[in-house]
Amino acid sequence: MKLKPLEDRVVVKAVAPMEKTKGGIYLPDTAKEKPQEGEIIAVGPGKHSSTGDIIKPAVKKGDRVIYGKYSGTEISVEGEEYMIMRESDLYAIVGK
Amino acid sequence: MKLKPLEDRVVVKAVAPMEKTKGGIYLPDTAKEKPQEGEIIAVGPGKHSSTGDIIKPAVKKGDRVIYGKYSGTEISVEGEEYMIMRESDLYAIVGK
Amino acid sequence: MKLKPLEDRVVVKAVAPMEKTKGGIYLPDTAKEKPQEGEIIAVGPGKHSSTGDIIKPAVKKGDRVIYGKYSGTEISVEGEEYMIMRESDLYAIVGK
Amino acid sequence: MKLKPLEDRVVVKAVAPMEKTKGGIYLPDTAKEKPQEGEIIAVGPGKHSSTGDIIKPAVKKGDRVIYGKYSGTEISVEGEEYMIMRESDLYAIVGK
Amino acid sequence: MKLKPLEDRVVVKAVAPMEKTKGGIYLPDTAKEKPQEGEIIAVGPGKHSSTGDIIKPAVKKGDRVIYGKYSGTEISVEGEEYMIMRESDLYAIVGK
Amino acid sequence: MKLKPLEDRVVVKAVAPMEKTKGGIYLPDTAKEKPQEGEIIAVGPGKHSSTGDIIKPAVKKGDRVIYGKYSGTEISVEGEEYMIMRESDLYAIVGK
Amino acid sequence: MKLKPLEDRVVVKAVAPMEKTKGGIYLPDTAKEKPQEGEIIAVGPGKHSSTGDIIKPAVKKGDRVIYGKYSGTEISVEGEEYMIMRESDLYAIVGK
């Protein structure tokens, strides 16, 4: 990734998760207004606290994350679509 | 729970409480616009104060909590529905 | 009370005050858009200052308080109706 | 006054000032949209600064004050009407 | 002036400035939506910084000042009209 | 200039810049919604940080500056028109 | 560049990037509502933290940056069009 996000911004590549139902059958997640899953591609240095110190991001490159469907801004880099958003727009890291 | 909430976010599993009337009969809580009861499934590390320190969450995994009916965002993990919200959206812990 | 409020929240039980007129006759307070009187049932640990310290609440369990008629959220616990609100929604303590 | 205001709130009893014209004749202040004059009946302990310290109120019981006509909330205590408002809603103290 | 302004408020007496044109003829300033000129009659002790310290006002009694035409609140004291406003509503001091 | 701006305000005299086109011909800037160029006539002492310290202005008397066309307030001093605005309304200093 | 931006402002020269599709064909970016690419022409000294310290900008002259299409203000200097905006309007630096 040739983009270096500024402040507490992150570049995310959306992924289409397969959901597993209770009965064990995988169903694609179609028309639901659910949060989006993605992979962190690049992370900024962090934002400044009100006293001017850097607050380091809690996510790192390669993390799987959940974020609001309408968060951030679309950006295309070398023909690929990404989202760039503030770290505070990320809800959670998806553990392995 | 494979979700690790970020900042002061919590993952909550809604529960359908049975209310006990004064006379001792249990009634399901139907059409009321009341706060929702749930169980804390996962807790983030806490948010940053304006000076950059972490403020530790006051709730922990397994706590029964009360939160606003319209707080947070729905999220589905492995076929189960959860809510993810800020700790400040939680009103109270339900003691045992 | 099995509810433990979070942050600077308080649980209040509304009471119907009897007002005494100048001439000494008691009249129920009927249609007036006046603040509400209640009793503090439970108090949270307090909110955080911007530097992360806890600011202790100034009210305690058993205090009679005055609060805005439209403050807070209704909540029912074991068949009883309560209000849960921020301490800053309370106007005053009613002395004895 | 049995009310103990919380934070930086004050209880004020409105007074109807008689205005003296330049020519020396007293006229009641009738239809004007002017600030209101009142007497401080009770004062809260003060509000918290962003670092959590108490900022002491600058007014005290018995002070004559000027405040915005639409500031605060009406409250009746033992048949008497008062206003409860934040100290920041007070414009000035009326000196003797 | 019997009014003692609170916080960073000032009492101002509006004055009707005579403007001097480039050619040297005085013209009254009539229908223009320009800032207003006035004289400081009384000054409050100053406002609190976010850490609770007093920030002393930069103006003093007797200063000629310029302020927004729609700033502050009209107030009448002993038959005279004044304006009461925050010091931050003042644009500049008019030097002699 | 007899005006002494308060806080971080500056008095600016608008100037009508002549723009040089790429081909070297000067054209007056007519109907464009572009920022305005002006000269700093007077500078206030600076604004207070949230902790109460003065933040010194970065501009000084005589600086050529660029500012938003709709920033600040018109003011006339001895028949001359000026603008008074906050230093934060200035975009840039024009170097020589 | 004869403009010296104030605070955390930057002067940016928009560039029209050629996008490379997955198949390797270059296509001009036409009707898309995507962020804009530009080059940093000048950088201000940085903004003040709430305690009055300068927060140094993270970008420098010559950096390629991505910013919101509707961020900042157009400005023309010697017949050339530029954008002036806050550093926080920049999303990312484009690495080489």
C-alpha cells in the first residue's frame, strides 16, 4: 500500500464475510444494514491528545475489523477500492 | 466471542427479561418503550481521557446491564445477533 | 435496589408532593409543568473529569431531589417504575 | 429555604423593581422585554472545572441579581414561586 | 453604576459617534449596519479558564470600545439604557 | 490606527490585487468568489489557551494576508473602511 | 510559493492522477466523487494544542497527498490555482 494515512486514519479493504447459521449452513450476507468487515491495510501514526501527545492506534496492519457501513471515504489506489476512515470509526477487531 | 471491541465499546447480548408484578405474577414485557436488558459479552480496553490516559471500563464480561433501546449498532457474529455500543450508552449494572 | 447506576447516573423514585399554600391548606399539584420531586434510590460512582479523575456525586441514597419533568429515562424494576438520569439533571436537594 | 441547589445552580426570588425616571418619577416596569431582577435565596456549592476542581460561586444568599427573563426553571416551594438556574445565567449583582 | 457584572461581563453605554469624512466634513452615521461604539461603565472579575483560574479582563472602566450591533442584552438602570455583554463580544478598544 | 483589537482580533485593510496571468497580462480580479487580500493594520494581544495562557499572534502590523471573503465585520474609522476579524480567519501571509 | 500558510494550514496544488486498471490500461478519472490528489506547496507552522503548544504538521513541501474533494478554499496566486486547507483535511500521504 503506497498510502500513508495521516493522524488516526486507517485504510481498510472491505471483505465479504460468509455467515454461518446456527444450523451450520453458510449464507452470504445480502440485504442487511449490518456493519462491514474489512482488513486494515495501513494505519496512521495516531491522533493528538488535547495536550499535544500522540495517542497510538490500537489496530495494526492485517487486523480484521468491523466498522460502520457508512463510515469513511472511498478511495481507489492502483485500480483497487479501499476505505479511509478514522480509527474511532472502527467498532472492533475480529479475533482469530 | 471472537470480537475484541475497540476503545470503550462493549458487545452486549440482549436478553428478554421476565417482569414480576407487585402481586407476584410474571408477565412478559411486551410493547413497552423501556430500556433493554442485556449481558456483556466483550469489553474494550477503555477510552482515552483528553490528556491521553486510558479510562478503564467499569463493566466486565458477564455483567447484566441496562441500556437504551436505540443505543448502539446491531452486529451478527456466527449467526448470533449482538449489539455493539459505547460504555457510556449503558445505564446501569443489574446486581444479583 | 438491584440496579447499580454507571458513571454519574442516579436512580430516582418519583414522589407526588403535597403543596402547602400560603394560607396553610394542602393542595395536590395537578396540571403544572413544574419540576418533579423524587427520592434517590441508587447513585453511580461518578463521572470522569477531562483528565480522567472521578468526580464524586454530591447526592446520596435517600436524598429528596428536584429534577426536570422530562429528564432521564423510565425504567421498571420488579414491577416498580423508576427514572434513571445523570446527576447533572438534578436541580437541588430538598432539605428536611 | 429548604432547597439546596446542586452544582452551580442558584434559587432566585423574582422581585418587581420600581424604575426611577430621569425626572425622578417612579414608574412600574410593565411590558418591557428587559432582564429580570431577583434576590438570591440559595446557592449551590459550585461547578467542577474540566480538571475536577470546584469553582466557587461569586454570588451569595441575599444578593440582588439581574438575570435573563427566560433563564432557568420555575419551581414552587411551600406555595412560593422561585426560579432555579445556573450561576452563568446571572448577568450582574445589583450593588446597594 | 450600581451593577457589578458577573464573570467576564461588561456594562457598556452606547455612544453615537460622529464620523469624519475624508474631506473633513462630519456626518452622522445613520442607516449603516456597522459595529457600535460605547463606553465601558463596569467590568466583571473575569471568566474561569478550563482549569479554574480567573482570566482577567483586558478592558477597564472608561474605555471606549467597539462591539457588535446585536451583541448583549439591553438593561435599564435608574432610567438609563445600557448593554450588558461578554468581554468576548467586544471587538476593540478605541485609543485616544 | 486608533483601534486596539481585543483578544486575537486583527484589523485588516482590504487591497485590490492585480493578478498576473500566465501570459503576463495583468487583469483585475472581478467577479470571482476568491479569498480577499489585505494588509494588517492592527493586531490584538492574542487569545487565551484553555489553561489561561496568552497565545501570541503569528501576524504583525504591515503583513499582507489572505482571508475569507465573508470573514469578519466591516468597521469604519475616520472615514476609512476596515475589516475586523479573528486571527484564525486569516489563511496565509503573502511573502514579498 | 509566496504564500506562508497560518496555523496548521497547507497550500495544495491539485494534480490529475491517471488510474491504472487491474488489466493495466490507464484511464482518466472522470465523473467519480473520489478524493483528490495533490502536491503540498507550502505548510504552516502548526496549530496550538489546548495548552498552547504548537503541534508540528506531519506533512512537508513536496508531499503527494489525498484530500476531500470539497475541502478547503480555492486561491489563485500569480495566475495559478491552488487550494488552502487545514492539515486535518488531508487523508493520507502518497508514498513513492
